[in-house]
Amino acid sequence: MDLRRLVEYDVLALTALIWFLGKFLRYAFPPLFELLQGSYGVSNAAVGTAYTGFMLVYALMQFPSGAVADRVGAVRVITVGAAIAGISALALVFDAPFLALAAVMLFIGAGTGAHKTVAVRLLSRVYPVRTGRALGVHDTVGALGGVAAPAAVVAFVSAPPLLDGLLRRLPGADWRGLFVVSGVVVFAVAAAFAVRVPGRLPADADRGGRQDDPEPNAGEYLVLFRDRRLAAFVFVTIAAAFAYNGAVAFLPLYLSQEAGLPTSTANLLYSVLFAVTFVQLVSGDLSDRLGRFPVMVVTLGLAAVALVGVVALAGSGALVLGVLVAAFGVGSHGYRPARGAYLIEALPDRLAGGGLGVVRTLLMVAGALSPGIVGGIADVAGFRPAFALLAGAVASSALVGAGLWATE
């Protein structure tokens, strides 16, 4: 591949790198739950609720970010969101009560929440004949943030801080330093995105429709969902998001407390969940060739079977659980490029940003509520019943998707 061909993908590269950093910040928190519980003296429900708050704010940013991008452009929305996330990450340098930590998590959720909806539409415009592939690359790079985050947490918690001086003198500087470094990197990448991307976009790629199109109103976005097939597909996304986010938030604790694995092993398997994200490079391309529903149904079915196995075989040891976690990751990641491509194709161009934002708001609200529900059930009845609920959710998602495929 020559240099000119590589330059064609600079928009994808910068957009995906911002998504990587957003996912990194999000998934740096679950491996810290046990440490935060000890440091602040809080329960599973407390850390789960704080994470639910993070995800709720993230979810509530989906529609406004998409609707604003339809009017002012995707580049501005993505850049401002990254800046908010970077400032919030830097704020964690200060030692403060648990409520202050939870508040900062809300701001990080707001900043990172401005990205995905807008990025999906932007990439579909820049790479119209390779949408599935572009979204597969974007989500793969983003999911690698989940691979890197647990390893970075271990490095900053178990090793002396890399930065002497100020960070070394601060209480809890080990894990706080991770967020300081992350905040600096986020700012640098956001600046590169703001400078480079505008000059690389095709005409009308930045906004929702053509320059002479009337601005959409909220009612037009809501009318889209009178279509029964689209409404059923929204259920598929909601159920899958509920299952995935609940599993992701508490998988390290589930593996250590319910499955009896050492904490280090549990965190390693947690990284495996994200390491298999490369499947999106294949599934996105396959969805361009074979269709969206075949890829979604197969991958969601795999995720359902794997999560049932995680619940039923909790005491089977690291090897078996590692295979099941990997299979759950393959299924959960594999359906995403097809999901995004299907939604973009189903929505009118001038309403694509806000329409996708409505869908992502609903699925992210479901995903945001999941950690709090899982944490509450775990406190009362244990982790196994909580994860059984998640397995049922992803199984229902696969079944409804199969029904849509059969009637397509």
C-alpha cells in the first residue's frame, strides 16, 4: 500500500485514536473497583452506581451530540468532547472524597459520550462504500483501549509512579497518575484531529445533509421510530448493551469472588475480553459482503452461549473461563460494525446524526443502568444470579435479531 493510499485513512486513524482514548478512560475504572472500595470504604452497589452515573451521562450525550453535529459539524463536536474528557481526567490528580471522584466520572462520561454517534456518521460519509470495514477498524481500535486499560492500571498501581515530584507526593498518586498522563495524551490527539481532519473531508460530510436542507426538529427524529422493524432492532441493541455493560463492569470481581481466581488472573482475563476486538475487522467486512443481519445474529448468539457458560461453569478454572470470556468478547464485539452500518443505512441522511443519537441514547441508558442493577443483585444474592440475568438479556437480543433476519 503506497503513501497516498495510507493518507486516505488519516480521518479514520485520528477518529479511531480518540475513541481508543475514550474507551481507555472508561475501562480504567472497573479494574480499580476493588482498590476504590478499600480506599473509600464503599460497597459494590456504590462503585456500581458511580459507574452507572458515568454511563448514564455518556448515554444522554448521544442524541444531543448527534443533533448538534447535524447543525454545526462533526469535527467541532468530536474535538470539544475530547477536550472535556481530557480536562476531567487531569482533575483526578487531586485527592478528594468519593463523591468528588463520582462527579469527575460524570464529566468524563459527558466528554467521551460526544464521540461515537458523531464518529459513525462521519466515517460513513468519508468511506461510503467501505462503511462496515471503516466502522470495524474504528471499533477495533477503540476496544483496544479496554485491553490497555487493565494493564496500565496494574502498572501504575503495582510499580512506583513513573513521575517523580508532584505526582509522587500526592496520596493515591499511583492510579491518579494514570489519568493525568491520559488527559495530556487526549489533548494532543484532539488538537491533531481539529487541525488535520477538516481539510480532508468530502463536501457535506461534516454536517447532517446538504447545505440547503432545512434544519431538522426533534419531532422528525422521533417519527423515525414508528417503523416496527426499526423499533424491534432498537430492542436488539438495548438488550445487547444491557448485557455487555453489566458484564464488563463486574467481570473482574466476578472472576475473583465467584470463580475464585487470583485478582491478577481475573484482570488478565478481563483484558482478553477486549483483545479479541480484532474480530470486528472481519465482521465489518463480512457485513459489507453478506449482509448486516447474518453477522449480527451469529455473533450475538455466540455471546449468549458464552455468557451462559461463564455462569454455569464458574468453578471450572482459568483456562475454561478464559475461552468463554474470549468467546463472549468475539460475539459482543463482532456484531457492532454491522449494527452501526445497518442504522446508518436505515436513517435519512439529514437525520442520521440525531436519529443514531436517539438509538444510542436508549441502548446506552440500558447499558448505564446495568452496572447498578448487577451490583445491587450481587450484594443481595451473589454474582451468579446477576450474570444469569445478563445472559438472558443477550439471548433475547439474538432471538429478536433472528426474527428480523427471517422476515427481512
